[in-house]
Amino acid sequence: MMDDATLGGYLDRHERPPAFEGSDGRAYSVALYVDDAAGPDGRFGGALLFVRWTAAGDHPEGHLETDYLVYGATPGEAEVALRALSLWDVKAQLDAVIERHRAAPEW
């Protein structure tokens, strides 16, 4: 069993995704994303999807996602690598995508 200081360990122990307060003061939960099909190099990419919740916390109102953080020879291998991320690393990724989103021009 993984330590619950990792993403996978937390998911296993608590049977729900961890929640974080982002650097923007908003509440986010995190989900794993792994490609269904291999890329041109034959590997499957894995990323994190952060769901942003309303101030009341009663429903989602948007999301942010990382670039691919891990790759695996199979989808399962990519998922294992994502689940091994520490919660500190997950939080750092959240804050990085928030900053990237802030810096992006509005369309």
C-alpha cells in the first residue's frame, strides 16, 4: 500500500480525490488523465486534471489541466507513475497551471 502522502495512496486510503486550495484561493479536486491511445512514439501520456469548485463547493465550475507529466508503455504504467506523485508535487502542479492560466490572454 502506498503512503497517503502520494496521490495514489491518498486515493486508496480515503476513496476520494484530494482537494487543494489553489494559489488563486479557489478549491480544486484532482483527477488522473491517461491517454486511451499511444502517441506516435508508442507511449501513453498521463496528466492531472484539476476541477475548480464554486465558492459554495456544491458543484464544479471549470477545470485546469497539466501538460503530460508522465509516460508509460501502457496506460496502466502511466497511471502508476501519476499515482506515485507526492501530494506536494500535485499542489505545485496546480499552482503552476493556475499561474499559466493567469498569464494566458483571454479569448
